[in-house]
Amino acid sequence: MSKMKQTLPLVAAALVLTTGSFIGPSFIQPEAVAASKPANPTTTTTTTTPSHLIGTRTAARTPAELLTLLGERIKAKDVEGIIALHEPEAAIVDYDGSIVRGHAAIRAFYIEWFKLDPVLTVNPLQTVVAGGWRTWDGKTRDRTASIMGDYSLTQNAADGTRETFTGAFCDTVKEQWDGSWLYIQDNPYPPHGGPAPTAAHH
């Protein structure tokens, strides 16, 4: 498979696939519609799966839980579990701007990527929750969250050696009407004002 097809599916996989280290982003209520800012972007903390998610396919109740679940399922190479965390028309953005769209294409994408034995470390730096609708019970539903940060990925190269890449990501997740959250877009190559990367693409 071409290197272009082996791109990182960050779908925020926002996790260290070995130990699960995170920066705990603070979440902004939709009324505020402002960006969260971590006190120290270089400090990570260890986060474990909440007890109500252990041993289940329960959907995430917050964007942070969604990141945790995705990272654990990537580590376990649980393709169907990963698919369950995405809306049917969710998308992954490739480094060349092409789109991997829908459950079938995302499934094939992960199957190929796992052949490279990836180890992913993601550092979520900022989460913004906004939008949505106020329901009859006073709760806001159907919100959207943008999760932004940086990552490091180590995986097998074509020559059999291990190679490492770094980059930034900007992912979009959406709250469902039952209060759970699903991915709608995984973008490990957001536009930015800096120079073009010189390292090889993954």
C-alpha cells in the first residue's frame, strides 16, 4: 500500500497507546463559546477508563471519554469498536487533502494502518464545545466539539525499520441526542501558518 494510504488516523486517537497519558482539557459550556487553555501544555497526566465504560461498548458521555475509548480500541486493534465511535458519514482527512469517508472506508483504512504496528502519543491541548439546542429538560444537546493538539507516531517503515512522525491535529466530534459523543471528522493535517513539513508523510 502506498505511503499516502498509510496516513495516521488520528481520529483523535488522543491517547498514548502504551500507557494512556493525556493533558486533561477543560470543556467550555456552549453559552460561553470560548476556548479552553491548559495551565501547562507540556504536562501530562495518566487517565484511566471511567468505571461505567469498562468491559462495555457504552458510548462516551464527554469528548474526553471519546478520546479515551478510541485510544484503547486502537491499542487493542479493535476495528469494529473503533467504527462504533464514528457517525456513519464520518471522515478522515489524508495528508494530501483526500477524504476517507464512511464506515466501510474507515474500516479498510484502520485494517491497513494496523499492519504497520503503530504506537501513537497524542497531546490534546485545547477543546471547544459550542452550539446545540436547549431541550425540554433544560439540557443542551447536539453540541459540537473541536479537539486540538499535537502527536507523535512511531510505526513500521517500508524497509522494516521503525520511523517516527510528529504533527498537529484538529478533530471534530458531535453530541448525539442521547447525550453520547461520536467522531465526525479526524484531521491530523489541519492548515496552519507555518512552513510546510520537511519530514516524510505517514
